[in-house]
Amino acid sequence: MWNDEKIISELKQIITDIGHFPTREELDKMGKGGLRGAIATHGGFNKIRALLGYKKYEKPNGYWTDETIICELESITNKLDNFPTQIELGKMKRSDLITAMQNQGGSNKFRNLLGYDLIQKSPGYWTDEIIIDELKTIIARTGNFPSGNELKKIGRGDLVRGINRHGGFNKFRASLKCKLLKQSNGYWTEERIIGDLNKIVTEIGYFPTQTDLNNLGNKDLVAAISVHGGLSKFRKEMGHELLVKPDGYWDNENNITNELKIIITKIGHFPTQPELKELDKQDLSQAIRIHGGSDKFRKLLGCELLKKPLGYWTNDVIINELKAITDNLGYFPTCNELRDMGRSDLETQINVLGGILMFQ
């Protein structure tokens, strides 16, 4: 079983024999491919060079070719029994290999050369016929034409991109004889808007926010509401509580804590900024910021603070947090999505340690 101690022990013997730190090619010629692979999976040559007191080795110009990339990948795949993800390469501190693959055509090119399945569809994969076939499969399973958000939640961001590049959602809604998102001129009257809103209230149990309407695939209704006076107008006409509070309401911190208690009871935890936005509680969000920030009110309400202790963030912690988010979403999150989840703390640390590509 390889570990740092065993690797260093073997290298010391080789250095004694040849008088210098061996290159990858020299290890291969000595029949030490196993040692070369172990070095690659235990932090890379520069880490081991540093442990033995050698300077960092810089690759000469032109070092990275398809052949050298494949050679390095083979060592890693033999150890892992799978093609390494960017998270795994980042953990091995192999950002040099990540960059080399990106410069030489991308990871899918090398997955293909080494006989692994592609993660994303190759350029030209998406045609109208393939998109329609994939949509038919999803519609048969879910019973409705999926929105972009629904496709992303099931890990089908690739299909969303394919749809957008080939004419957009309405084109394929029409092809599959599904209701278009936008109605014809004159369709939306105030009576029709109220009728549709009443159906949604009955379905979800409360008056919807704009975010609710978008997530439910009602962007046409959102646009119509905006044209006819805005969501607050229809809230009032339909007898629902207005979101705008009277002047001076937010000057009282007790009102802030009381509003937060209601939300915590509803969602089961202290709300993040994106969650307050989804609930159309931007006024509460602003009041929290003005009166000392979310940590102050978390403390007042006995909720866990978001700030992590000094030294909390390590590569392993970041990888574990990203894995949990990826498992929940069904796909790897973008920086914008991390911010939308209220995970700016995680996004900041990722950027400090080299950026999102280091962990993909």
C-alpha cells in the first residue's frame, strides 16, 4: 500500500543510484511505473520533490502533448479505477494536468481517447430530433412539459442548453403540441389573471410570489400581471395580505424577529437571503441588514451562526460541502447558484483556493 513514507523511501534509493530526482520517463524505463502512479495520486511530483528538499519542477515549454497527458492520466486512472474528476485532480494538486487538458481539447477528448464515457454531449450531438426524443421521455415520466428549472433539478442542464441553442422552449412546446408560454394579444384580461391566480392559490395553499409563478412555468402570467398593475394590485383585489408594510414598521426590531419566527416555523430554519427573495420578503431582508445583519438575528432567535471558525475551510471540507450540494441538485453548482443558495461563504473559499474549476 503506497503512502508518502513508502514513496520517499523508494525515491531515496533511486536518487542514491542515479544522483538526482528521477523524471517520470526515467521511472518508466526502470520499470517503476507503480511508483510513478503513486506519486501522481499522492500530491504529484512537486509535492514529493518538496518533501525531499528539491525545488519545484517547472514543465518545459511544449511538455504537454496528448501523449504526456494520456501518460499522466493512465497513472491516475489505474490507481482510482475511474477517469479522475476535476475535484479529484484538485485534491491531488494536479491543476497543471487540469489546465493541460483544457488547453488540449478538454477532458471529454481524453475520456474518449482512454475509452471512458463522455460526461457532456459532444458538439453537434443535439439535433431537433434528439431533443424531441429526450423531451418525450421526460414528459412520459412526469406528465408535463418540463421547465428549464425542472430540467436543471434532474441534472439535465445539457438538454436546457440544447433547447436554447435550437430555437428555445416554445419551439419544442409547439412541436410536441404543448401549451406555449406566451399567449396571443388580448388573451390576458384581469378576469383571466384572477382566475389563473385562484387556481394556483388552491394548488399551493397561498398567494404565489413572482418566483413561485416562474418556477411553476407561468412566465406569461407574470408578464401579464406586470402589464395590468403588478402583483400587489391583485393581492389586494383578491383579499390577500399586502407585502408592503406601513411606514416605520421595520424600525421596530421586534417586528423583524416576529416576521422571522413566522418564516422559521414555515420552512424549518433561519431563512437565507435567496429564500427571503423567493418569499418576496426583500423588505425584511433589507431591514435585517440595516439593523445589524443576519448573524445578530440568528443569535437573538437561538439559531446557528453562519460564520465558520478560523481554519475551518480545507480542501476536504470544500469537497465534502460541494459533494452534498451536487448530490442534492443532481449536477455541479455554478458560483451564481452557490450565491443564490446563500453559500457565499463556500464560494469565497473556493475562489481563494484557486477557483471553481479546481473542484469540478
